[in-house]
Amino acid sequence: MTNEKDARGVDLDIKDAVEGHQRFRQQFEQDRSFYQSLATKTQKPRLLWIGCADSRVVPATITGSDPGELFEIRNIANVVPPAHADDDSVGAAIEYGVGHLGIDDIVVCGHTGCGGIAALLEPIPPDSEAHLGRWVEFTKPAHQLIDAARVPEEERLTATIKAHVQFQIDNLMTYPIVREGVAAGRLNVHGWIYDMEQGTLSAYDPQSGEWRGLLELAGA
């Protein structure tokens, strides 16, 4: 990948970001009262969204959310390390979102074609990508389950992505603040999959053990 520059030697990627910020500033001035209210009031997001860092999967766009509505954790393959894994980044965000912001819904959202899930299928060079190699080990339980089920090759990646979301929900329950909140009925945990080609969300239905269209489940 080359670092493209214009005739004046300006980095085109940074130029795009600057121009995008200029457009945002115009929008900011138009909606100044809204943005000032965000800055002066305590945030009150309606969802804790745990999703993939993939640049094509934008939670606010998918859910039509405004600034202030989503508290996001995004990483490679939407991983929730178990509480005993000592991952302070994800664990701290979970505890802060639930314990300090009062969030009562957590969504773990995977997506079709996830490169983070597929990464474990290929050798990862330990000298240059050690962090990535250790991180995608968290996806191994899903891979092992789908391998044991002898899922056809053409269906394997999507099946693994779905299984991985279910494993992450299990991992969420290892956090006392989540487990106790669910048991008390003040916290709900949801597993979703975003289909990038169709632009649709599917949700895991624990009652049937099946994945169903989110709009269907919601009765929309």
C-alpha cells in the first residue's frame, strides 16, 4: 500500500480527513445547541455495542443512531475476553458502561465476511504480528465447534462467525456486573450479525436457538 500524495505533496488520506472535518464543522454550527447539550450533560447511551473494528461496519449508520446513543467497544472480531483473561480495556468499558452509565442493553454484533474470524485459518507470523496472533486465539472455540460439526466448507465462515458471537455472550456472563444485572432483570444481552451485502441485521433467538431477522423478532 502506497501513501498517495497530491501535486503539493499533501497526504491524500489526511486531506480527506481534514475536508471531512470541515464538513462536520458546518454541521456542528447548524446543530450547535445539540452538540453543546452533549458536552454539558452526562452521557446516557441506550446501548453498549461490542462490535468489530472493521471500517465497513459502522454501528451508528447501521442503527441510525445519533452521537451520544451508543457506547462502543470495537476490536478485531468483536471479542469479549473472559473476565479472568485480564483484558482491562474491554473489561473496563463493560464495567463503566453498565455500572456508571446505567446501560441496560448490551449488543454483541458480528458481521459476514469477518477477516478477524478468518485470520485463524492462515498462519500468522509471530515475529511481526504477535499481538494479532494472540488476539485471534479468542476465536478458536468457535472454529473448534464448527470443525467438530463438519459444516460444509462453503458455509463454514458464516457458521463460525455466528458461533463466535454466541461464545462472546457466554464470556460476557463471566463478568459479575453483567451476570448479576441479567439475573436481576435489569440488563439484557443480545447477539446480532450484520450482513454486509444485504444491509440487514439478524438476532440470535435464545428461545428457538435460531438466528432470525431483527425486524421480524421486533415485529416491525
